[in-house]
Amino acid sequence: MKKTHRILAFVITFIVLASSLTASVSAREFAPDIDISNPGFQTQYAYSENDISWLRKLVIKEDMLTAGGIVTENTLYPVTDYPYITDAPHFMAEVNECIKTYTLDENSQRAAYLYLLEQVGALTIISEPNVSDRTKADWLREQGIIITAEEQNDPEKILMISALYAMMKNDLYYVYKGEHLTIPAGTPLEEALVIYLSSLSGQNSALTAFIKRFFGNDNGLTFNDYVYYTSLMALFTSGYVSATEVTTITRNEVYKRVAVMTIRNYGLAIDSQKASYEEIQQKYLTAMLGTHYKLSLDPEAIIRAQINRSIPYYILQSMAYQDAKITISQSKYSYNECFDIVLKKTDRFKLDNEFYSDVHEYNVYLDHSRTEISINPTPVSASSIITLNGQPIFGSQYNKISIKNVEHQVLNIVCRYTANGNTATSTYKLNIYQGVTPGPDSNLTGIIQTIVNNSNGGNGGSGGSGGSGGAGGNVTFTLPQGSVNLPGLNLTGPHLFGNILSLNEKGQLVDQNGNIVSQATYETLPEGYKYVLAENGIIQVVPISNLTTTSEADSFFDDSPEGQKRKVTLGVSTALCVLLLVALAVTLILIKKKKKVNGKTPDSVTKARKAKEKAKKAKLEAKAQKRK
């Protein structure tokens, strides 16, 4: 085999292998390992203060007795005079705030800060155009955070203030962990931010291991250290920093490469060695605005728009064309007219069919005719008192509510918060429209849902006529002594964290000691967790983002954003494996010079040729001998 062929085969194989390994390595997350799908309050407009009497979330399920019904929430259709999430002035203010946030200073750490904050979901709520930096700092001081006058005027400290404000104000720790995080009064700004991030990420063991590997220890990290090491590790695993550079690269160079990585990930070309600061700054702004608004933006157009102070207009133009193929001329339409076109001709600013804390009326269409539904209202404050049509119900738990057999009925949920003699009240109106066909029979065979009143607190009790059934802290499912079919079970509660149940060989639900269980009590799960039935028959509580306990079939048919992402990853991995097999086949073909020629291998051809030559020589020798 020729040497060039060997080299070519080796290179092809190496490229495919390297691509496979790079894809898997870069997919690892070294920033805080939390789900960023729910960044906090969902509101129609931006507010400087969240109303303490709001509901944070409202879930309605019409069927809690079937496996499908348990995991299916009824859609809430918001009813409001202005069914959009923003208006023209607020959109302009938001874009201008983003421009300020995404504009890099030379040798700035801002790119690295934003990279980290993006991982914790703060980026989506960091922009509150109506709230000044001073107001944010003052609010944090009220929470006991120490912020000096110098910090309040430092651009990088202002970003820290905005990040901590966004996370604490929206109580991200509660959203992700299901409980509240208290930072001791008197904690300095940087330390408070490190505490919050570390708590969200569970101390981030991957980051700790990285620091110990290359630097020896991770004691006493400041926020700047946290940002630096997180960014350095992301660059290292993505190939932007080599192993020999890890301990010698300067911090400013790390921040520059984070910006370059962001630019390239967005899809813009840039030469990291030759790019000027101005080019990095402009392309970074383009990449971040494009990412924020899910648009393909042109850096040159951003420059022109920035000179004319018309970036909000340019973004609206891009939305109109990329979403609906509508061309809007700046010479023909004003900014407000441009916004109105995008508002009406695209889906950019429409309210989603879901719950918003500041929208107080919803239409709910039941799939089937029902005599009862389950409602789970989660208040902003655990101290709030919640009533439904005047009857007390529990917050943050499912309440079984009796409903009438009429086409349309109204349920009014009132949430009241009282402190220091002052009461704040929010009322949410639910227009319930009955379904026509009867509901399906339970496919959780023999399981009967019952409600157990919680005597240890809560804000409600047994409902009376025209309102709710009693609701409490635990939902008990009574199971028959026999075979129980529980495939794909996804219930609501953390009780099984310490009491794992399983199915025996007869399909019966048993405890850890093998005893048959006739009742199983499930408390409300914190948001982001679910029950799953693993292949080994163990029912477990897992994070929704943790797919290790679900089957491949379930993962494949999962249409969630995470499921789509897994499909793409699976497709890429499959393609790489195919390429690898092709490369190996090419290698084998090129190596195998012992290819058959006319049914014979090269070795057999050589032997035959030598035998023929030998016979010819012997014949010649025989003739010569005969002549003699």
C-alpha cells in the first residue's frame, strides 16, 4: 500500500474520531447545572416591583386518575385588552438597555460575565428598562447586601448588581430548588453573588475539579475568580485554550476569547489573532442582539443603525422580513408604525397560551365533560390566603374542585397577602367551558385518588357548596392487592425521595422490603422534577432535564426543547458514526493490497509466476542437456 494512501486513511479516521470526541466533550456544562427554562415570574409587562399578592403559577388538570391526565395541564388562554407582552416605547427601551449591556469595553470582563449569567437564566430577565441601577442597588441594600458608593459607579460592579438583583428579585433559587435562599445581612456584593451562584449550582463539582487539576485549590473564590475559572474551563473544553496555555493565559485574553467564542457560535466569522477591538466589539453586539431576539443580524447594518440611533427599528425590520417576508421602509414608516406592523403581522409579541402573574382572566376549555377538576395555585408568598368562590383552598397543592354540568361557569381565585395591617389582593377569573364527550376510564387500574387534609399548615380547609373539595399536603392513591399497570407514571410529589417503591415480578407495587403496598402517598413535587418508572421497575424522582432514567423510545418521542436537542445530538452522533465506519472501510480497502486478481490473490499470482519461471528454466536446462 502506498504511503500516501496510508496517511490519507489515517487522517480521515482521525478527523471523524476527533469530531465525535469534540462534540461530546463540548456538550458538557461547566456553568451552574440548572434548568433555565423557567427564569422566574411570567408577566405581560415589566415591573419594578412584583406584587406580593400575585400567583406565581397556576396549573389546572381535568383528570388526575389516568396516567395521561396526570401529566397533562389544561391550556390557559389569557383574556386581556392588549394581548401582547410589550408596546413600542417599552420595546425601544428594552433594545437600548440590551445595547448598553452587550457593548464591550476594551479588556472588559463583560463578555465573561454575560456568558456566566446566561447559564443561570438571568440574561433573559436582566433588562428592566424602567428600573434604574440606583433603584436596583437600593433594593439589594434593603435585603442586607452591602454595596459601596464606588461599586455603584463601577461598570462591572453595576453588572453584578443587575445580576444579583435579577436573581433575588425573581427568587430564582425558589424557582429551581423549591425553597428560599437567605443571604445573611451584611454580606458584601461579590460574596453575595458567589453564594447565590454556588447555591444554584450545588458548588459545581466540575469547576472545582478543573481548578484543582490546573491550579491546586479553589479556596476563597471572589466573583471575578468564579467568572474567570468558569470561562477558562468553557474555552478549554471547546478548544479555544490549549492545555499548555491554561495556567499562563492572561485574564484579559480569556475574556477576549469568550467574546470570540460567542461570535463564532452565533455564526459570524472572525480572526481571533488579527481582529481589532472595534471588530470584536461590533460583532459581539451583533451576536448578542441576534441571540437575544432569535434573529440573523448583519454587523455592517448594526453599525449603520447605531450611527443613526435606529437599532430598534432595524431589529423590527429584521423581525418583519425573517418572520413574514415583509419589507418595511424606514423612509415610509415611522418607528411606531413599524412596531405596529410587526405586532399585527407576526407572532413576535403575542402572549403565549399560558399563565401570567399580571393577567387576571383566562379561558379554560375542558377536553371532556367533567364533574370535578384539580387546581394548583402557587402564590408568591407562602403566607398568602387563597380562596376559590369564597371557599379556602390550599396554595402550592392540587385542590379537587367540583364543577357544574353547564356549558360555561366562572371560578374566581382570590389571593390575599396581609402584613403590618395592610392587605394586598389579586383576583383571577377562570372561564371554564365544559367538554362534550365523557372522559376516558382510568388507565391506572384500581387506583383511587383521595385527598388528605394537611393539619400542619396551609391556607385552606374543606370546601363547601359551590366551591372546592378539601385539599391538603398529600395526595393518596389507593392501589388494589394485585397487578398494577404503571408504565410512564409521572405523579406529583417529593415523597418518594426517601421511600423508593418498585414493582415485583408479578407487577405488584412493593416497598424496599418487598411488602405489597396498598396505598402510596405523593406530596407535591418541586417544579422541575417528576416521577418516572425506570427499566428496572424502580419508581424514581428525577429532574426533568435528567434523561438517564427514561427509555430511548420515550426520549425519541419527546417534543420538548430538550427532546428536540437530544434528537439533533443523536442525529449528529449517528452521522459521525457512519462517517467513522466509512473511514474504516476506506482504510481496510486501501490496506488490503492482497486483493484478488482473476480469482487469485497477489501472493498466489507471485507463486504461480515463480513456478512458471522455474519450470521454463528447467525446460531450457533439459533442452541444453539433451543437445549435449
